[in-house]
Amino acid sequence: MNTKLAGLLCLCIFCCVPIFARDISKISSKNGVVILKSGEKYTGELYFFYKSDLIQIKLKDNQSKAFTAHQVAKFRFYDENFNTDRVFISIDSKTSGLESKIKPGFYELISWGEVEVIGKLKFEDNSAIDYYKNPRLASNKAYVPKLISYDYFVYYANQIQTLSEFKKEFFSTIIKEFSEVDQFIKDENLNLNDIYAQLKFIAFFNKHMMPINYDMKDFAE
């Protein structure tokens, strides 16, 4: 009987561990910077548990600190997989008056400028990264958003919306007012029903409106 129970327990552990592993969904980086709402700054090896909105940073002497979104103002890290710096901000919907639109937590800055796009990270799929790192491909070492899934939100004209709501309300107006944006759509043959085309549209608009600061370098520091 004990043998059967032990075997059943092992089977349960074997089946549950992969599920649990997906739930904690961790991103790690050797180069992380965390800035707390108090102004304190920490640097070191960073672990981001994006399903639970928790970050952990390793300090010297094998010490580490863990922080929630309520404690952190923003953090960034270098992502070796996509060869890019990634910046996350903490949003507290209770203090920002966005309760009905967005949940509190960590959101990645997708695009910065006249139109600010943030994304709530849902999952990352690293299984195809090697394909995108093929040196024969033009996309080598490029940031590939299709390997990452978000819920997207846009802050524009003092209001926050989902990306789809923003597209419906503002895309046509922007295209009419800015001929450069209209030409960009034609040159790139963008299908604006595609979410990644929408992000390209916004990124180009931000670059056109703010050619110096649109890439978030100042903010990331």
C-alpha cells in the first residue's frame, strides 16, 4: 500500500511540476537595475516572475532582495535572448484612477513618445529563439515580438485604452493629419488589422513626432 502511495505521489509531482513551472514563469538577466518608489536603486542579477508580479535581485555576498509592484517604480534589464534592453514600470490603478481599465502590476514599455504603449506580459516562448538568431537571416539578434504575448494598452490624450480601442478611435485621424504616416503604411504594406503592424504604426508616429527621445533611452536611465 505504501509503495502504491509513493508511486502515486511521484506521479503527481511529475505531472504537477511542469504546470507549476509555467505558473511562476521566470525571466532572468545578469544585468538588472531596480528603482524603488522611495528612490533607492539596486543593481545585479535579476529574476522577474511575471505571472506573480515579483522581482528578485541578487546583491553582493550572495544576498538577495525581493520586491512587489507596490514597492517598485521601474526596473530594466538586458535581455540576451533578444539583444535588447527591456524596461518595465509599476502601475497602481488605485492611485491613477484607472481601476476600470487596467490592473495594478508591472507593465513593459513597448513604445514611448506622443503615444505610449505598455504591455502586460502573459507569456514568452523561447523555443524558436534559435531560429531567429540564425546569422543568415536579416532578423538576426532582432527583437521578435511574436515570441512574446501581451495585453496591450495605450496612453494618449490623457486617457488609457486597449490597443484595439485606440486603433478604432485615433488611427484614421492620425493618418489624415500626417502624410508621412500614411506614406509609411504604403511603403511597408502594413495591414493595420495585424497587431504587430499597429505597433509599427505607433513606433513610426512616435519617431516622427519625437525623433530624439522616442526610443526611451532617457527614461531607461
